[in-house]
Amino acid sequence: MTTAVRSCAATSCSFNHDGCNALAITIAGAEAQPTCGTFVQLDARRPMTGEASSVGACHRMECSYNSDLVCTAEGIEVTDTANCATYTVS
Ligand code: SF4
């Protein structure tokens, strides 16, 4: 099972071209809101792939969707500040 990146509003990211076009992303960070570790601003823009990106790994084990470092949500949404908006702690 893969978790799709359903939407990403971080348009300043080099992988964002009408949404995320990285083959897979890693969610990480130690802040209150998990951040996308794949976010980068380079003098390049990844072309559109035509396929939804997926969550390849997630470091945030306290999230309810995290199972052995794998995201089990059907999909996630990423905010304009590259945070995982689907992050849930019960
Ligand atoms: S929903 Fe939870 S487990 Fe899935 S990527 Fe976001 S923080 Fe990680």
C-alpha cells in the first residue's frame, strides 16, 4: 500500500508543478507540525510526472497513521509551509 500525496500547496518547492512531482517524499522534522523533508528550493523545476507522489517514509512515529515508519493514511495533504496537514495524534 502506498500513501498518495493528494495535494501540496508548497508552490515554492522545486518538486511542485501543479502538485508534488517527487517520486516519493519523506515526512520528518522535530517541530510541532511534521515537515516534508523533500522540500527544496533550487534553480530547477521538476517536470510534471502525471502520477501522484507518495509518502516513502515518515519519521513521526507518534502520528496515529504511522506504522513502523510507514504512513498508513490513504493520502496526505501538504500545506503551503510544507507541513503534513494529515498528521494526527490521538
Ligand atoms: S499522516 Fe502521519 S504518518 Fe502519514 S506522513 Fe503525515 S505525519 Fe507521517
